[in-house]
Amino acid sequence: GFLSYTHNYQMSYIGNATVTRLRDELFASIQRQPLSFFDGEATGVLMSRLTYDVNLLQDAVTRVVTSFFKDTFTVIGLSAVIFYREWRLALMAMVVFPLAVLIIVYLGKRVRRISHATQVANAYLYTVLQESLIGQRIVKAFAREDYEEERFSRANWDYFRIRMKLNATRELSPPIMEALGSLGMAGIIFYGGYAVIQGTSTPGTFFSFLAALLMLYQPVKSLSSVQNVFQEGLAAAVRVFGLMDREPEIADAPGASTLLPLAQEIGYAGVSFAYDGRENVLHDISFTVRRGEVVALVGPSGAGKSTLLNLLPRFYEATGGAIMIDGHNIRAVTLASLRGQIGVVTQQTILFNDTVRHNIAYGRLTATEAEIVQALKDAHAHDFVMAMPQGLDTLIGEQGVRLSGGERQRLAIARALLKDPPILILDEATSSLDSESEREVQQALDRLIIGRTTLVIAHRLSTVRNADRIIAMEDGRIKEIGAHAELLAADGLYRRLYEMQFAREETAGSETDETGRQEALKSSLK
Ligand code: ATP
């Protein structure tokens, strides 16, 4: 009793510790993957790998370690006993053996195939679940609760059916083994009993033979079912290790150097880019940004502005040409030193389900309370944070749902201020905030830009006007580069864009912001 308790405890320790480490390593491997990897994998699929697939491995590890070794030795030992006692009878008992092996192998392969299908079904179930939870606002807005219920239910029952198919196959091996075993046993009792009656064998030999044979029964049966668990584990291992062994496409080159803070300029030289081997979305992009400059990118939707900026922190790797910082190719420097210099403030503000304090400190984990407060003040976020029930320790909900759009943006700006990077990548929000909130965000952004080299995707007139230079893009190509007045005079792409996008703001400029926006909206509707 004591030993079997210890044994079971040890085994569960091994199983759990193994999967915990596996999960750690799998998570670390996922973290190292580039953004292109996440474009191709649904979040639900990755979550299912970390949970369902890894748990299948746990069963395989514990069962194989316990049962496989113990039972294999028992079978070998007892087989030796029965051969020693009565080799003729033993041979007879073994007649069914090849057939049993064939069946076990066949069922094992089938289990592995179906088990793979259960993993796919489980991953899909997670995907549906994750999407409908994240998208609740839209689900409700379109009153699609029934539709989502049905979609989930379909995935759920598909998963159920495939699980049942797996169980139906898995549970076949014990009864088949029993039936085959009984056949062998019947033959032995008949033949062995006959030999005892004839006096060619003794009852003692026969009974000891029979006892060993009966003892063989349980380990053989359990080995046959371990084979199924093992096959399920193998199917899971293929997926788990396939992901774990994936070399991140974007990583430090051997001998990568540390990039020092930007001193002179950032240069794009003949850069082209294609997503995932498709058509090029950027063609021959060349420009330089000097330290301290503010460069605004403008262009119609889909021109490639975001893509262009995503190449700088190596979120994606340029497919042609080179990006240089102070003469160093960004591929030849460490990712940490490159990204450590770049602050990113995107349109879609990503915050974590944590306190204000931790969200801001994400910019610099070692920041002191005073630094956090200063960042909040500079980002015009201090007042509203202090007005919240727990101040800095208020939980802001998933993605910051408990905050307004403008508040979320200001927190994101505070986070970037705390990081204090020399280079800034900004994507101005297009979604309109009310004028008060907009002004606050704008002031926070103006504060953020001071003293930094900034590349900004511009949606506001004031941004393009104040930029040192403007890059006008269309269809993945740079059409014009120059200052606002210069490009207006050139009467090209920028002027067209200006008339469509920014001129409205100019005419509305004399009015209050709010009426200006309404005017602009009306004129665009006309
Ligand atoms: P917008 O102003 O609308 O944000 P943009 O100028 O920033 O547009 P990009 O987002 O850079 O344009 O997109 C350029 C092209 O690349 C588009 O044709 C788009 O469909 C494609 N694209 C963008 N992101 C991806 C992606 N992750 N995978 C594949 N193609 C993409």
C-alpha cells in the first residue's frame, strides 16, 4: 500500500512536471515567433495546443512510464515461467499472439489518426469560443446570439462525435484481447487437462502453468490499451513539437551587434516587401529620416503605410533592399537593442487586463511611482486616473474596456513616454473622439514627439503641416517627398489627397472643432 501510494505520487509528479515544462517551452516558442506567424494561426488553435494537446501528452507520459515498463517486464518474466513449465502448452498459448499484435498495431494507427482529428476539432471549438467572446459587442449589436449559439453548438457536437469515434476505436482493444485470450485459454485447458488425465503431466505443473498464464492476462491487456494512449500522445507530440521546434524566422543574426541610440539617420534603401510570398505591396522604397525629424506618411487606404512602418522594428522582414540606422543594417543588430529604441503607438490601443500602474510600467518595468505619475501627467492622463476609484491601482478591464477611447489612447501614450524611445512610430487614430478628448490626445502626442525622431501615419491636417517632410505613397510606391507647401505647389498626389482629406479641416478650422467635424461630415456626404 505504501509503495503503491509512493509510486502513484511519483508518476503523477513526473506527468505533471513534464507537461508544465512543455507548456512553458511551448509558450516561449510561441512568443519568439514573428507577427507573420500570428497572421496565419488563429488564437484558438494556439490555445488548444497549449492545453488539450499538451494534456494528451501528459497521459501518454504517465501511462507509458508506469504501464509500459512494469507490464513489459511482467510479461517477459511470466512468459519465461510458462515456457519453463510446459513449452508445448506455452506455444499453444502463443498461437493467438501474432494475430493479437496485428490487431493492436492496426487499432493503434487508427487511434492516432482519429486523435489528430480530435485535436483539430478541439482547436476549432476554442477558435469559435474565443471569437465569440471577444466579439460580444458585435454579436449583440447585430443580435446574432442565436447564430453564435448554433455555430458553437455545431463545433461542440462535431467534437463530441469525433471523441466518440476515438473512444469506440480505443475501447475495442480490451474486448478483442479478452476474446482471443479466452480462445487460447480454452485450448490449453482442454489439451493440458487431457495430458493430466493421461498422466503425461502432473496436476502441479498444470496448475502452476495455468496460474502464470492467468497472471499474464492483465499486463497484456493493459499493454494493448497503453498502445492506444501512446498513439494519441504521438499525434499530440507531432503538433506540440512541430510548433516548439519552429525556428523563428526573425531572430538575431549570429554575431549581431548592439545598436546604439540613434545619432544620425534612419535610411530605407530600395526596400520591397511581400506578405507571405504573395505580390509585392512595397516597391523600391528609398528615403532617409534625420535624427529629430518628424516625417508624415500619407496615402490612400492600402497604399502600404502601415506595412512600411512595420518593417522598421522588424515586425516583418523586408524582402528586398535594406533598412539602415546610423549605417547599421537592422538585420545585423540584436532585436532587443533595435526594438528597445522604438516606441509604437498604434490606432488600436492594446492594453492589458491589469491595473493602470502595471499597464504604464509595461513601458519600463523598473520605473518608479514618481516616473509613472510624471508619464501620466505628460500624457494628460493624470487627472482622469486620479479620479478613478483606486487611482493607479484601478483595474481597467480586458483591453481597457472600462475606459473611453481617448483615455485608452492617453494611457498608451503614457506607456510610450515611460519607455522614452529615441524613435517613434505613430499611427494617428482615424476614429474621431469628441473635441475635448481629441485635444487632450493631441496635446499628449505633441508632448510625446518632442525630441524624438518620428514616423507618423497622418490623418490630421495639423500633423502634415507640422511635419518636417511628408511622404506621399500610392500602390506601395513613394510618389512624392517634401514639405507641405512644396508638395501642394507640385500639384501631384499630395495635393489630391490634401483636397480630399485635409482641406475640409482647413475650412472648418475657424469654427469650433465640433461644428467643424459636422461640417466636414456633411460635405463628405454631399
Ligand atoms: P490604411 O491607411 O487603410 O491602414 P495602409 O496604407 O496602412 O492602409 P497597409 O496596411 O500597409 O496599408 O496594407 C498594404 C497592403 O498589404 C494592402 O493591400 C493589404 O491588403 C495588405 N496587407 C496588410 N496587412 C497584411 C497581412 N498581415 N497579410 C497580408 N496582407 C496584408
